[in-house]
Amino acid sequence: MDSQESRRKLIMPIHYFGYGAMANPAIMEALLGRLPKGDDRGKLNGWSLAIQNLAHLPDVPMKHDEVEINPRTLMRQEWGDHFRSYTIVRNGAGTVYGTVWSYLTPQERELLREWELIPWGWFKDMPEVSVRTVGLTTCCTESIGDGQDYDREVDFITDNKPPLLMLEADVIAQAQEVNEEFFSR
């Protein structure tokens, strides 16, 4: 990458495509400590929304920045045996609806990556996907991790806000806790 391209990437705004719980303004505000500008008309074509349960999460401890986490063990401790989460999977005919959150800072993007346990192998980082709103926006998001399975695909064509899989108040409380821990470092 040449220096001009490096500079361009440093000053480019970060747009994040949030689906499932991450499309919810109250949860996003609790996690980031502020509510970024959002457009809830986001559509990611070629993907489908799917549900994972605890058995589908990686059960291997991985280390990142001296922190070792086993995603399955952590989610069981935080949420119990009935934990479920949305993910996205490739599906040429599918569409995932969500919110395009604009003008995130690099630090907020890293917080989102940690919230989704990307460094510990649960979700897979997707740094550039084309999301349709009024036009096309290049966003970052996350998808199902390599080699992982899921329960089933779900389709919310008529409503771009699928129901939360865990209690909203519990997710907000957990997001606030993660925010405080992240920004205290």
C-alpha cells in the first residue's frame, strides 16, 4: 500500500453495518457510550440472517493482547445455557436488513470487534461490504466464523428489525459493562 492510500484509509469515515442486536439504537448507544448517526434502511444482499446457539460457538481458548478467551465458555458464563445470537451467512438470494452506523472512530470499531469476539475466533471480520441504503455505502461488519455451524436461517423481509434473541435490558446492561471495561484500559 502506498503512502497516499494509507493516508486515505486513515481519514476515511468508518461505517458499520449492524444487524440483529447491533441494529438496535439503545444497545449501540450503551456499547459505544454515544449514539452514532444511523440509517435503518441498510440492506446487505447475498447474505442471510442466521441463528447460532451456544453449541455452535468455538470451544477453544484463543489469546489476543494477552487476554485469553474461550467464546463458548464466556457466553455460557454471561448468558447461561440458552444463549442465542444472530450471525450472517453467505446466501446468494438472501438479504440481511440492518442499520448503517456512520462516523465511528477507530477505537469504537475496535470495541465492536471485541464485543463480537472477532479477535477470539467467534465472528469473522468483514472490513468492506457494500450495503444498500439510498445508494451504496462501504461498511465493515462481521459474519459467521470459519468452520462454524448455525441452527437455521431466518427471514425478516417485511421488518428490518428482527426480534432480539436475549432480553434487551440484559443486553444493554452487558454492553454498558463492556464499554466501561474497554474505556478504562
